Amino acid sequence: MWTDTPDDPAGLDNAGILYWDPNARGTDETGAMGNGMYRLMDGGLRYVQGHWPTDPVKLFDPTNTVTVYGENNIPPELLPKSYPPPPGAPTHK
């Protein structure tokens, strides 16, 4: 839920469109291969408040969908931010 207040009860600032494809093949969390995966629409594009698509989306069309992000196809906006360590934190060597 998006709000105009400083409170962020849901903790979400963006959302995406996805659907379940029972025929998509891939591995589950344990590494077992099987059928059935979520497909993220528009290459996994995320939308913020006020920018949700107004044109009809092509649900159940696997074109331009993502089931798993690999090392080379993570959208830049989904990459973790890099922050400096807090003062006095140990350094990694």
C-alpha cells in the first residue's frame, strides 16, 4: 500500500506484474528440476505509485518475461545499493 505519509506499513515502494506458468521448467529452492514457475512481466519491470501501466498487459504470453534472474540480467534498479561501512566496522581483507 502506498501512502502519502511518512509511515510505510507495507514496506513496499514498488510492485510488478507476474503470473504462474505451469509449463515453465526450472529449479526450485532445493535445486530440484520441475514444472511450474512464476513469470515476471516486461522483463521484471517494477512500477512505483502513479506509474502503473495503463495499457492492457499480455498476461500468459511468455514473450519478454523472466522466470529467474541470472547474473547478467538483473535490472539495475533491483541491484542492492552499496553503502559505506559504519565508523569502526571491521574491514574485510
